[in-house]
Amino acid sequence: MIGADLALAGLMNRAADAYTTSPPAYITYTERTHVVGANRTEDIDRSVAVRVADNYAVMHDLPQGATRIGPAFPVIPHFDPFSSFSFSYFANLKRVDITFNPGDPFRVSLPPAATDVDVVVPYFSEWAPQYAPDSTDDAAHLIIAPTTRSSGDFYPSEVVEDPQTQLPKRVVMRLEGSDETIALDYSMVNGYWLVTHGSFSSTQHVFGLAFKVEADVTYSDFAFPATAPDPRLAGTPRPTTSASPTAAPQER
């Protein structure tokens, strides 16, 4: 097998290509979220219509509840987990807030093959990937740890490759120095690489109390209208910011 660093770089680049090549203009779907924490449970079921370019959504609580407008909760299904996203998760005894802002995809610039070098070693200065025992040539399973140069942000702690699509089918993100975890399962739906299931967990501290909060969300009933499915989604999307590179290859 190729080196684990190179396998991860390839997965990241293919994910960026899948995310940016002919993305859907709009997605409609149903999401069912189950939240457990602080000795209480809550189910949040919604029908969602989202404008993909800027993650602007109209969400209806099911079956006949309130309508909310804003970023898709908890995570838009068209999402590159290796992008420059931001995420915050807060819970207390009465509410759970998840704030998510997708970022621009990131590609690793790999050097071309050269005849005058013995070895080309791509590496990630902030991440140390290695193969899990069940990895194969067709389906990489990578376990990743932060290095001493890590920025302390979310990092991909586990990536599992789909042998059919050569894209990630599962990505687990962890916040360094915390037990905060995001796990995302992906599938191809009508030719789009989408999150179909996700889970989120974190220990929260409120008024001297510590309690674990877990949220599990399943997406279904996807459709991809070419025009705005709700008039509130029509118009020009908000601009996005540029991503900053976090990895670079080295030649030896």
C-alpha cells in the first residue's frame, strides 16, 4: 500500500473534487435528530430546504410546528469535512445550540513525479495518519492523531474509504483537548456525495454540573430542485471566504 499520508491526501483531494464539481443548487430533505443529555431527551424532526451556496435554509418543525430560517441545523448534508469549517456546540439544562459554518474545500498540492529524487514524502505537519489493521488497497482505513504542531482545532481522527466511490464513507472529527466528537457517514445520492447520518457528542459544564450531551441525526427523502423550492431561498447567495492551506508536501 502507499503511505498513509499519501492515502489521506488523495482522499482529501477527491473529496474536494466531489464537493466542488457541479454541486446542487438546492437540496430538500427530512432530518430526524435525537438529543440525549442532562437527564432529558428531545426529538427534533424537520423538513428542510437549503440553498447550498451559502447554507441558507428554511426549516419546518414536523409535523405542524414552527418555521425557522438560517443555517441548516445541525449540519448541511453537502459538506466537505476536510474544509475550513467552524463548529460550536453548547448545551444546558433547557436547550441545545449547534452552530456550524461550512468552509472552502482544501486540496493537498502533491509534487509531480521526478527522476532526480529518490523518495517523495508528502506529510502533514499537524496530523500523523497511520493505517488501521483492516485497511486494504481498495479501502483505506486511517487513524489520525494530532502532532505537536497541531493548531488545537478539530482534526479528522478516523477516515474510512468507500471502495466503490474512492471517497470517504465515514469521517470522525475530534476537538483536540476535549471529548467533543463529530462522526459523519456519507453516501452517494443521485450523484452527489452527501452526509446521510451524523452524531455529535460533548461533555458540557453548566453551574458546576458536568453532563454528556449526544445528538444523532439521520437525513432522508433527498431531492435536488434546480430552482428555489421556497421563495425565501431565491436571490444571490452570500459571499464565502477563502480557505488557508494547512498541509504541504516535502521532497527528500
